Amino acid sequence: MRKQFLSIVFLLTGSFVFSQSGTYELKNKNGSYCYISFQKAGVNVTAEIFAWWNTQSGQTGSYFGKSQSKDNTYLLKSDENDPDCKVSLLLDNGKMHANFDNCNVDHLPQDFNGDYRKITDATAGDYIVSVPKSYFYEKPDNVNKKKIYLIKGNKVTLNIDSIIPGKWINVYYVDPQGKEYRGYMALANLKKI
């Protein structure tokens, strides 16, 4: 009886546990893809979007916008992108539906309209090391550790075009002398600023 009760409590509360913040991905059959780095704090939302067209020219698209809403629908507004570009996002059961209307100037054609799946809790931006010591890794695993590490309080940056699925992030760090270091770190060792 106790096991059934706990299962029912989990089912009832499970939908509230899901964090909407994270990065969502749409992959097209032609190899093109689009990431939406979505961060929600209360009713305020910021979203950074990166699309790769999978063409020889290396064409990419980008967008940065903000929104407010009391439900799970967001119409983004941007100070950086074409004002005619309308980006709407709908969150439902852990998935995101994105619609790009008149966004060709920002290189986000309707090819990137559709349903996105969440690939990581990481979002683009700055993080601080939250553990005493965090090593850089060559690959997103616990095997290929570099000799370089950062200490608690050091700041690293995750660019949207470097986001990967899972619990690792590809970050860079600039030391006080201006030297740049890049590599993978476990997301659990970092805290978003």
C-alpha cells in the first residue's frame, strides 16, 4: 500500500518537478539543426537560438529575445534582431514547439519550425565553478582528464554553438593574463550565474 501511495504522489508531483529551463533541439532530415537555449525565472524568459543550415557555405542563423507569460506560451521580443521576425515558443509536457515567422533576415526560415526535444539542462551563458576543483576534459567523459583545472569561484562561459546533449558542457575560461583554455566540464560542478 505504501509503495502504491508513493507512486501516486510521484505521478501527481512529477509534472511540477520538470525544469523547463535548458536547451532544446530540432534536427532536420537534411542534417540541419537548431538549438534553443531557454531560461525561465518566474514569468520572465530569455531565449538564445542558434541554427546550422548544413550547407557548404557554413550558413548559420541566430536570435536572442525575451518574453513574459503566465502560461507556457511565449512571444519573444528582441532588441538585437529584425523587428519583423516573430518567434513564438510553446512548452508542453517537456517539449517545445517553435514557430519562426518572417525571420529570413535572421537566417531562421520555416525549416526550423516544429517540435524540439530537451537535450540538456545547460543554457548558454556564464557559470561559476561550484566545487573546490573542476578539471577540463578532452571529451565529455570521466576518462580524458587534462592537467588543467579551475577552482571554486572561477568563471567559465558556454556558447550556444558549443552545447552538447547530456551532463557535460564545452566551456572556455580566460585567465588573468588573457590566456584562453577550452574543454569539457561536468555540468554538476558548475552553477549558472
